[in-house]
Amino acid sequence: MTQPSSPIQPARPSLPSAESWLEGVPAPKGRQDGYAVAAFATSLPGLVPIAVVLAGVALRRIKRAGGQGKRLAYGALVVSLCWVIAIGVAVALNLIGEHRRGIGRTVSISQVDVGRCFDADLEAEALRLVRIADCAAAHTGEAYAKVQAALVGLSTGQTGTVATQQCAGAFREFVGKPYEQSELDMYYVVLEDRAVASGNVLCLVGMPGTHLTGTMRGSQR
């Protein structure tokens, strides 16, 4: 009796081992280190101290345990350095600008130019020296005009009356409100007795006991 033939096996290629299936397929990259991502993100808006600290932590973590994100961490350091350089340049230019404008320089009150702001004790009996200030920052006074006044032969009282009248007219044009209705105080400095083309009385505005910020031109105060 003949034995039954073995069942016919379907012809098919042999399957490769599971490991060989991965040949030629790039391995998935590891996730970026969270500290490196945070460092780069905080460096963009200029949060330099935070970015530098996070970048340092990220580089230590990557060196110790491996992982991705080294480029982001170094990128954060580069961006932070650019911010530091930009801020340094801005500060230097500002200091140069202030020096050229004379800010911080102490001068005689009679040498204050119109449009300049200054710091001084406005309640002092005799005001001789002031320090030139930035009008955008807090200051005590501002020179707003030079006016012409005929003062030759006038007494001290008469000189004060005429100078006050002339400065009051310029005050209204400058502040936008009559001096009588203003909360600001007005001062004057007689530069010369005789009237001169450029003005012989320097007019100042301020508020004793407090500081002003910004020019008082058109302030309506």
C-alpha cells in the first residue's frame, strides 16, 4: 500500500528575521531636551539670565545622559550673547547722547537753554546752580522761554512785576493754560537789564516739592 504523499507546501520566499526588517530604516530620533527647548524659547524675547541658566542645565543633562537638544542650547547662548551686545551698545549710545546733550552737568541757572530740564531745589532762597536733566525722566524744572523786557532804571519790585508779566504771556503759550489757573509755578532769571533780541529774561516752570515727568509744553496743567 502506497503511503499518501506529503501535502504540497506553497512556494513562498522565506521571511527575513525581524531584525533585518529595520535595515535601511532610520531609527527614530530621541525627543529634544525640555531644558534646551525652554532655553531657546526664553532667549528669543531677551530673557537672558533665564535662558543662560536653562541652556547650562540642558548641556549638563545631555552630556551626562545623552539625548537631543545640544544645538538648541548653544543657539540659546548665541541669541543671549546677541542680546547682551545689543543692550550694551544701546546703553553706550544713550550715555554718549546724554553727554552730548549735557545731561548731568552742573551749570549756572542763567546758562540753562530754553527747552532744557533741570534738577534743583526750587524752594531755596537763592538758586544759582542746577543740574541738567533728561526731560523724559523725573526732574524739578524746565526752561520754557526767553522774553524781552525793558528793565533799565526799574526798582527790584518793578523788575519782578515786568518780568513776571512777560513770562506769564509765554507761559500760556507754552503750557496751554493761563498762569493764574495753573497748578505749576513760574520763575524768572534776569539775564540783562537791557532788552536784547534773544531775550533778557529766562522763564522757568516747576512745582516745588515734587517732580515733573516729560515736557510741560501743551500739558494744560
